[in-house]
Amino acid sequence: MKPLIAISAIALMLGGAAPVFAQSSHVPAGTKLAKDQSFTYWLQDDLKTLDPDLSTSKDGNDVLQQMFDGLYQQDDHGNLVPAMAESFDVSDDKLTYTFHLRDEKWSNGDPVTAQDFVYAWQRLADPKTASEYAWYIELMQVKNAHDVIQGDKPVSDLGVKALDAHTLQVTLETPIPYFRQMLVLSSTFPVPEKVVKEYGSDWTKPEHMVSNGAYTLKSWKIGESIEMTKNDKYWDAANTTLTDLKFIPIQDLNQALTRYQAGELDFVQTPAGQYPRLKDEYPDQAHAPPRSCVYAYRFNVGPNGPEALKDVKVRQALSYGINRDIIIDKILKGGQKPAYSWTHWATAGFKAPDIAYAKWTDKERMDKARELLKEAGYGPDHPLKLRIMYNTSSDHKKIAIAVQQFWKQLGVEATLENFEWKVYLDKLNTQHDFDVARTAWCADYNEASTYLDVNTSWSDQNSGQWSNAEYDKLMKDSKTAADPQADYTKAEQILATDMPLAPIYDYSLPMLLNAHIKGYPFDNVQLNWYAKNMYRTAK
Amino acid sequence: MIVYILKRLAIAVPTLLVLIIASFLLMHAAPGGPFTSERQVPPEVLANLNAKYGLDQPLWKQIATYLSNVVMHFDFGPSFTYKDRSVNDIIAQGFPVTLTYGSLSFIAAVLVGVSLGVTAAIKRNSWLDYFAVGISIGAQVLPNFVMAPILVLIFTLTLHWLPGGGWSFDDPRFWIMPVVALSTSYMASIARITRSSMLEVLNSNHIRTARAKGLPSRKIILRHALKPALLPVISYLGPAFVSMITGSVIVDVYFTTGGIGKSFVDSALNRDYAVMMGITILLGTLTILFNLVVDIIYGWIDPKIRY
């Protein structure tokens, strides 16, 4: 069959064919497509790397998943869909996964093999690569990951093997129910072994880079743009409509908005507080879908924290005292939701426990908070004094000022401390030198443990050094439980009672999206978008 | 003259060495490090990172290794932040951009600034003088972070003439706003310095003599007044040229040009020790070089100056 006929045949089979030329299965019949199938996406920060094994950011993931196919991708609702993994088998003890791979080609024409996955995963764990995301493969519970990263075992001992060119076998340390969900992240993508070995760290330069996804790299200029073009060798190229992608990094949201208004961007996040105005102005372009991240104030209960916060009554009082509705309605105004649990409300399968204070009225919460503080021994003669730490940013500052005012009504004297990003991180995670700190957490995969694991006593992310034996046990048990969701709900209940942190709001992504760009997955809570599923309609 | 130049270049070496060591120590003294991230890296991973980038070595050894790589191989090392780029790559990508818009800004600032200054001085206290002084004060008080959004508002959002950002070496439309935003305040300074020094020169004895000889005023100004009047301007231009061609963070950030002005500031924020050092050395070398150039031009313009 000649290629053109083949394409038409596929298109006909998929039912979305237009009479003249094949139209992607993602495009409803009768849609008038624009001639120019380009999409320009805004990035907050410049990408630090295009190497899947080294990437560490959500933005990086957004970019890389256009260029690479991992084992799985997500559909518009965040459900897993096969990418490279056409099917899989799992052993009865849930420790061995065997993936059967699609027959796919790298953009240089070489076949993608199971060995490319083995090489990529070994490279991720290899101490010589020194990937900041090496911990992800530990989190995936891949066998011997910890020892390999530490240099105690050779990379060949990592629990990943190519049984043949199209069969990949992964062995886990302990079974985890959400293992396959974790395979969407760019850290698990295959890399072309031959090319990486030939060019070393230069392999991601446009002239050398080879990838297996729907798009290939055209150019990357730090601080200016990243450009990609459609990969005609991609297995599903017939169903890929957008032909050119461009990513532009602009740190300042107001300036990004200007570029959007000038028609130079098709997507941009709206600046804090401006969403309602923009929604009025651009009703067909403004959206605020939920985004799987949470914003919270963490209490330092560790040795460097203040004595007062070691008292659970004080922590409860402080959390009760925060009026989440005012923060959302008056400051953020972009579709965020008040948070009383640490896990984002829209996380797949997650059921939040019944948290009493979430339903109290403003007055009830404040009365209860005052009462608790009094019981803890604080009052007008002996006011509670605390420091609120945040990294320098006007949005964090606004929230900190609001919280300071809420707590003032309880007789708490809070002072604000802001630090430049790296200094803040050092104080938060390394020195643990803070009383109350603003933190946020975003999901690595769409399952509650991505949030809840953070608060275990062994977690590196537990910056407040909270430790609760019951919580630890629940999280440990959840790894092997038939229904981990029940454990998650119980764990959230402990958080809501013992209050190591005060959740404040669940994120949304208030944004403007060109009205002609269709197929953006608003219902995918991680907002994992794939340009190959999107298209541009004619004006 | 040649001995003088060689002497100056010889002094440049220890100067750069002090600059490198001082920046190195200051940078390492700043809290946090290149691998401090929101997602705390586990100790075993951090150990690997430190080993890969040599941060597990004692500080004196790090400096020594760094210096030997720079001197022997002209290798500034890999970037700590941009994992698959070296410092050389980053400078090679960003410097041509800032060099282009920086040189154009320099030319624009000198041409407009000197003309305004000279006109103002010659037509002192006339409307032309007030006009020129007005413009230069206006340009001085409008910082580029205010200029840039105003320009975009006018030329991109309202008139749709120019792209609001980005960079292309082939399309001058991308250069215009960065050049205007960067050059105005330099232009204003040049105009002010030119005007005051021109006024001083116009009142000096040799100009009075030239007038008394009956030389046409055009000749007096171009041949006798301008040269000495430009001396203070030139000493300003040396460092100004360096800071223009190494870019401005405001211009780079606002117009997403991809220049090294932004890389420099980002490297400090990210604790990207290698990029930070690389650009510091570039800046330092250029500054030393252009100060020397200024001194040579001095000698050429003013015969009284002898080396």
C-alpha cells in the first residue's frame, strides 16, 4: 500500500475522514481546520534541559511529552492510555510487570527497542548521570534503585530488563498499586542509546537530537524559544494535526498577557486576581480548570521550630484561623478551591474525609481557635509570636499579609519574613529554620499517595519534621492494600486532626487559550496535554 | 605606547585573577546551592550531583581546577542549571544577540546623544537647547522597565508594527524595540555630558582665538571644539559600551531575546556557579579591554596626553 492510500485508509477506519484529505481522528467531522496548524505555548520558566533523564519540572514534562512517547500517556480525563506499551502482564505478587512494546521508530529511522528503556532507566539511576530526579525511580520502587543510585550496586542490577526487542520487564521492590500511573512522567521515557553515547550531553542539541514522539526538535534558544515540527515517522502521524509547536519562556505574567493579546501566544496563565476581568473580556478564551497542586502553610514541629507549635492545640487554632474563602475570593480570584485536606480534591479515586472545621462558619472557627489558644496558655498578656516565611513574590506576600491579619484577630502576633528562592529553600528544607512556612506540592502522578507520602517521617520533603507513627503505618500499609483509598482517607483525617500543616487552597490554572485551539484537556487534573491530540480551527 | 599597552595588559592578569577568586568565594558564600530545589533531593542523589560537578572538593581545589580549565583549555565547564549545555554554549548563543542590539544601541546613543548635546550647547538658552535638554531629561527619568511596556503598548498592541518579543538575526523588526529601550538612558547621559563639556570648551581661550582669526563657526565647532569636548564623553563610553553589549536583563527578560543579560541574573538566582563565573570573566575582560581602548583614544585625541 502506498503511504497516502495507507493514511486515507487509516483515517477512514477511524471514521473521521474528510473527503478530500485525511483528517485526524481527534477532529470532529465537518470541522474547518486552519491552514496554519501551529500552536505557541507559554512557559513560565526557561527549560533547564531537554534530556528526559535530567528534566525536573512540570514545564519540562509538558515539552518532552510532545517529543517522546513513554510507556503510557493520559487521555483528556487523566486516564491511562497506551503509548509505547501496547499491553502488559503483571505477576500474581504484583512485583513483575512485563510490557509489550509497540513497533515504533526513532526520528532517525532506527527502531525503538526495549533496550532503549533499559538504558534510559539505568541512566536515570546511574550516579554518573547525577540526575536530580533519580529519586523518582526509587519512588517507583524499581528493584535495587536505591543501591544503584548510592553506587553500591552496578546499574545492571537495576530491576529493568529487555527480554527481547519489544518486551520490557520491570521488577519492583514492593508492589505499588499505582505503578503504571507513574509511567507517564518524562523521567521514564526511553532515550536513543546510540545517539546519547555518540554525542554525550550534546545529544539534545537540535542538530543531534532524536526522539520517538509526534514532534521533533527544530531549535532551542535559551531564554527565547523552543521550536518543534511534526515527526512524519511517528506511528500516529496520520492523526497528528498540529504541525508546528513553539514554546516561549516569559517569567512575568503581565508581560505574557501582553504577548497573548498581541497574538504571539496561544496559551498563557492569567496574572493573579485578573481572571474575572479577563473572563468578562474574553469569555470564549478564559478557563480555570483544576490543577493538581496544593498550597499550604507548614508548621515547624521539629527541634528548630518554636515550642508553641509543638502543641497540637496551637496548630489547630492557627489552621482554623485562616479564612480560605477570603484568600480565594479577594486575592486569587481564579477558580481555586478552599483546601482542608492536603490531597487535591480532584485527584483520581481520592475521597476526602469528613473534616469538621471545613463546614463551620467563620465565627465558629474563630471562637474555637480562641478557645484552643487560651487552653494552650496564650492570651492578651502572653501573646503567641510567630514568623511566617515565604519566598519573595507579590502573590505569596498578599496571602501572608491576609493570614497575618486573620491571626491578629486571635491575638497572634505574626511577623513576615521573605527570602529569595534559594535562601528560602535552604531555610525550609536544609536548616529547618522557620516557624510557619508557605509551601506547595504538585502531583507527580494522579493518585493521592503522591501527596500523602510527603508527610511520612522518612520523607525528604517533610520540612516541618512532623512524625506520626499511625500515619506512617497507614502509608506503609497502603502500598500493599487492596483498596489504598481507605487508608488515604484515614491519613487525611490524621492530618486534619494533628495538623502538621494548614492546607489553604487547591490550585486551578486560570488561563487564556486561543478560541481556535481545540482539544486541550481541561478535565485532566494534571493538565497533561499532548499536541498530537489538538488542532486549530479556521477563523 | 606599545610598552604602555603591554604594561596595562600585564596588570590585567592579576586584576582578573582577583576578580575570579573574589566572585568565586562570594558566590559560594551565598546560602543555598545549585541543587537546592523545592523538591528536596535525597542525600544519595545530592552526593552524586556534588561529585559530578566537583562541589565535594575543598574550595581552594575547586578554584584551582576551575582556573586551570579556563587557562589551559578555555573551558568554562558545564552549566549547573542547564544540564545539557556548557557555559561556552550559553555564551555562544546569548552573546551574539546582546552584541547585536548592544552595538546598535551604542551607535544610536552616541549619534543622537552627541548631536543633541552639541546642538544644545551651541544654541544655548534657545528653544533648541530647552528641547534637547528636555528630551534628555525625559529619556533619563524613563527607566527601560517603563520604556519597554510603553513601546510594546504602542508598537505591538496598538499599531501592530513590531513583534512584542523574540529574536531573529534576519529580521530587523525584532531589533527596534530592544535598541530603543536600551539606548535612551545612555543617550540622555551622553547628551548631558556632551553639552556641559562643549559649553566649557566653547568658552575656552583657543576657541576665542579661532573666532578672532575669523574662522567659520562650522569649522570651529567640528575641528577645534568637538575633539576636546568629547574627551569626557569617551571616558564614559568605554564602560557604557561594555555594559551595552553584554546586554540588559530588563531588555532580555521583557523582549525574550535570549541574550546573556538574563543568563547572568538567572545564574546568580539559580546559583549556577559556572555560568555566573563565565559571564563575570567575560564582563571583566571586556571592561579592562575597553578601558584600555579609551585610554589609547585619549592619547590620539589629545596630544597633551603622552604615555
